[in-house]
Amino acid sequence: MRVKMLRLWVGLLFSALCATSAYGGKVLVFPLDGSHWVNMKVIIEGLHSRGHRVDVVRTDDSWYIKEKSPFYNAITLDVESGFSKDFIVKFVEQLLHIQREGKSAWTRFKLEMEQGEKASQMHEKTAKLLEWIFENKTLVESLQSAKYDLVLTDPGVPGGVILAHCLKLPLVFNVRWTSHGEGHLAIAPSPLSYVPMTGTEFSDKMSFSERVLNTLVLLFGEYQISKYIKPHYESLIKKYLSPGENYQSLFQAADLWLMRVDFVFEFPRPTMPNVIYIGGFQCKPAKPLPAHLEEFVQSSGDHGVIIMSLGTLIGELPSDLADEIAAAFAKLPQKVIWRYKGAKPSTLGNNTLLVDWMPQNDLLGHPKIKLFVAHGGTNGVQEAIYHGVPILGLPLIFDQRDNLLRIGMRGAGKSVDIFTMDHDIFFQGVQEVLSDPSYKKNMQRLSRLHRDQPIPPLDNALFWIEFVMRHKGAAHLRTDSYQLPWFVYYSVDVLLCLSSVVLLILGALSTFFGCLCSKVCLQRKSKHD
Ligand SMILES: *[C@@H]1O[C@H](CO)[C@@H](O)[C@H](O)[C@H]1NC(C)=O
Ligand SMILES: *[C@@H]1O[C@H](CO)[C@@H](O)[C@H](O)[C@H]1NC(C)=O
């Protein structure tokens, strides 16, 4: 008994010592709802477990971001977010609807216009939300007096970026996209000769015509930013930040970019010292499955199991598409677990289990899993890489085609066009990835590469967040090149200067030799005379 007490005391003393030696910081998180929240939550839980206090800004109409959590305190704002469930579900439905009209330049154009319009509406609401915050003096004062160490945000919407500047706090991104494109485009040099733009489905080896298109896509993107995004924030920035500030440079001034990119599947490209790669940080070893799922999985025998999920944003499909998929699954000897919220497809076989939600990570890590039928969102792709499960892709929207292209190029999966396929084409796709062992072999190679890192990516992310806390920013890692005028950035002035010097010298030389020649000629002439 005495020994036990003593141990208890030593234990308490030890943990008290540890608690005081670790620095308990305060982090203000401005997240993005939907699938982006899924991985922001992982970092928040990590920060919490290291003894930091986390406050999360959310709105009344938040979709996935809950008010109550053991890991954070919510700061709930009584205002529209612009990213509500209703808005996103309708938007995604519309994108699917347009794509069902067939693949043509016209549908592509309509898709771009629709995305532009919806982005514009979302940014309009985000700007209103920010204005609402800035006009609420008690709220701003309470945020200032809370003495946060830093703001952690997903710059897919600029809310957290602008708020951090207003509060003059160090800024850390959990990023794949800024509101105006792939993250790197905002800070790292991105030569268009080998950095393909998202949506082009090009690789890093482009033909001449592909490079032309790649450049046009960048220019069109710039046009969309100036038309649909920037105007919403200009007056806000002028009024609440400094008038000279420009929208894009607010992002470029961030201290640290925790980039959800993994060069195991992304093409190599130039980067910057304040970019830390954390792709796959949300992946973890599989835990045992709930009893009913384990029983279902085991009932598959040697055939194994296929799982299918189209991600957080897409719970259901048009019923005819769902019927084609269900019919193909019904013909397979494997068991299938399908995360699906729509009405039960009429062709559903008795080997297919429809579920509202599934422990995707635990299923992917189960030895009986043979194939992952996925939409190609980065979270799912990373989890498949981590666990070495080949993918049959059904890309739907956004960057999904580009992600699956990268998996396809590494021979770790293949894609089927969901908008033009029937059950036969889908069935053949499934069969091919299941029966050709190279898909699995290649994916397992990616898995080994991904896991061969000195520090697990989540620990790396937490280390760097704490680094920014300790040093009150990371400005020494950041270039200020974004403040240069474009002709200085590209050294146009230097090139002009040097080329005029060369021209001058050439000009002087040619005049000199010209004169010399004419003099010699004159002398000869006079001799002859
Ligand atoms: C200001 O924000 C606080 C805290 O979120 C809230 O309680 C209050 O109602 C807001 N005031 C106004 C005028 O909206
Ligand atoms: C499932 O369906 C197949 C073919 O339709 C049938 O042969 C089999 O007996 C069914 N199994 C069960 C458990 O109902």
C-alpha cells in the first residue's frame, strides 16, 4: 500500500514537472467546413493532446464543425458562413448535372462559369461574415485580449487570413488550396513548362499544345480571381487593414504553410523554405472493426472485400448511376461495403452492404480489403496510399481527376468516367484492378515510400506549429519577394539594362569600325588618285 502511494506521488510530481516544462500555447483556428474540416480536426486533436488550448471560429449554420468538443472551445458566430450544407450540396448536385450533359468544350465552359458564380456567392458571404466580426467591437476586443500565439487556418476561404492580419498574429496554414488556386502557386515559382495547372489533367511532361493550354488556364484563372473573388474583399481590406494592402499578398505574408501534399504522388516542383509537407498526416494504423463489420468482412472468404465511398461532399448519386454501380457489384464474388446515403438501388446484390458511414481508415487497413472505389479526393487517396490499397477512381468534381491521373500514372489504380459508363464498363474496371497484381504491387511501393520518413507527418506539423509559437512567427523562412513589382521580380529591368549596354557597345564598335573602314578606303582612294 505504502509503495503504491509513493508511486502515485512520484507519478503526480513527474506529470506536474512535464506540464510546466511544456509550453501550453493558445491557438485560434479559422477552419473550412466539409472535407477540409476532417483533417483540420486531426491537427486540433494533436494540439490538444500536447496541452495547447484551441479556440475554433464557427458559425451557427456550420455543417461538420460541432459546437461541443472535448478538444476545443467553439466561438460560435450568429451569422451565415457561406459554406453551409445546403449551399454545398446544391452546388455539387449542379456540377454533377452539368457533367452528365456529356464531355465537350461547352460543358467545360458551363462548369467553369458555375464554379465561378458559386465561388463569388461564397466569397460575398465570407466578406459579410468578416465585416460582421470587425463591426462587433466586443468580439474583436475579446479576440485581442485572449492573447493567441497564432492563427491556424485553411486558406481555402480567406476568412482566417484577413482576421489574423487584423489581430496582427502569426499565421499558419493547413493548406492544399488557397481561395485562388493550388497552394504553391501563391508563393513558390511555378514554371508553366512543367507544373501542370489543376483541372488540365496534364502531367509534368507536356507537349507544346498542352503547354499553350496550361498557360491559357492560368490566365483564365487570374481573370476569374479578379472577377469573382478579389472585388468582395477590396473595400474590407481598405477599411479594416491598411489601404495599401493587396488581397494576394495577405496570403503570401503567412509564416508557415503546412502543405497537404505528398511527393510520393504529386509531381516534383519548386518549393519554399516555409513550406512543410504533411501529406498523409491524417493516416494512422487500422483499429479493429466493429463486430458486425468484422463479421461481414470475414464472410467474404478468400475473395475479399471492396469498399466504396465518394467522400464527405457526395452522399448520393443520380439513381440511374447508382443502379449501374450496384448491378456491377452484384456480379462480383467479393463482398462490398458502400457508403451511400441515397435510396437503395433497385439492382443491389446481396453481397453489398450499404452504410451511412464507415470507418474508412480501419477498413483500408484490414488485410481482407482488395480494392477502394473512390472519387479521388486527397484524403481518401492518401489513406489508400498509406495502407497500400489500389484504387478504382470515379472522379466527379474539383481536383479529383488530377489526383486520380497521378495514381494512374504510377500504375496504382485506374479511373472510369462515371458520367458515360454503364454497369459493364464499371464491372470491367473493377475486374481489371482486382485481377492484375501490378496495381496492388505499385500501390504498396507508394506506401513504402510514403512511410519512409524521419518524422511522421502529423508530428512534423505539430513541431512546426510549436516552432512558430516559440519564435513568434517564422519570418526568416519567408521571402518578401511578393512585395516586388513584377518587372523587378522577373528582372525585366536588369535584362533591359544589360541588353542596352550590349547594344551600346555593339553600336559603338560598329561605328568605330565603320569610320576606320571609310578612312582606310579614303586613303587608298587618294593614293590611287
Ligand atoms: C458580438 O459578439 C458577441 C460574441 O460572439 C455576441 O454575443 C454579440 O451578440 C455580438 N454582438 C452583436 C451586436 O451582434
Ligand atoms: C445471393 O444471391 C445469389 C445470386 O443471386 C444467390 O445464389 C445466393 O444464394 C444469395 N445468397 C444469400 C445468402 O441470399
